[in-house]
Amino acid sequence: MNVWLWPRVYVAHGYGRRHGLTDKALQKNVDDCIVNFVRPLIERKFNPYVPLLHHYIHLNWDESPDEGTYFGLVASWIGDCDLFLVGMRPKWKGSGVEREIGIAKDSEIPVFYSLEEIDAVYRTAGKS
């Protein structure tokens, strides 16, 4: 099993730190992302990059960098991925997910809005 050859997927998912969500709500967003998107991607033999895992870096760190720094850290990985999955698209304006989608499209990385869309393309083509 050559895991390093699995297609790399950037998993965009709403977080909400910048919009004042509580730590409990932030944790719920991370958990939802892992359960609903990350684990299923691994089961399908994709290698997910999960920006929301930065939640654990930020958690309980009083001197944690600002949101702009975190966005730069995670968004810098978009260009290294083979495809981009929009897990949960938040309703608030100016979300990081919307900015990430823009970067992926500008980088000509295929953007998918569901696991089923990925399945349709990759299973049909025999890519994974």
C-alpha cells in the first residue's frame, strides 16, 4: 500500500474562530470534518490535508497567532494538493472556505463539493 501515492485532497470546512464561535462549537466543527470527510477520504484511499487540525495548535495557547497567520499557514498547502473538497461551507460572509475555494480555482485545482462528486470522477477513471 503506497499511501504516499494516494491523491492529496485539501479538505475545506467551516471553522468559525474569526466569527466568535465558542471552543465547544469550534471542536464540533473539527469533529464533524473528521467524521464526515477525513475518515471517508482515507477509506477511499485519498490522502487528506486537514486545515482544521490547526485547532489543536491554537487551543489553550494564549499567545496564539492571529487568524490571518493561520489562514496563511493552511492555504499555502492548497497548491500541493491534487484536488480540493468543500466539506462544509459556512453561511457567514468572508469565510476562509470561500477564500480557499478562490485559491484552488486560481491554481486550477479541481474543486469538488461532495464525496459523491469525487467518487464519480475517480471511480469512473479508476484513479484510486
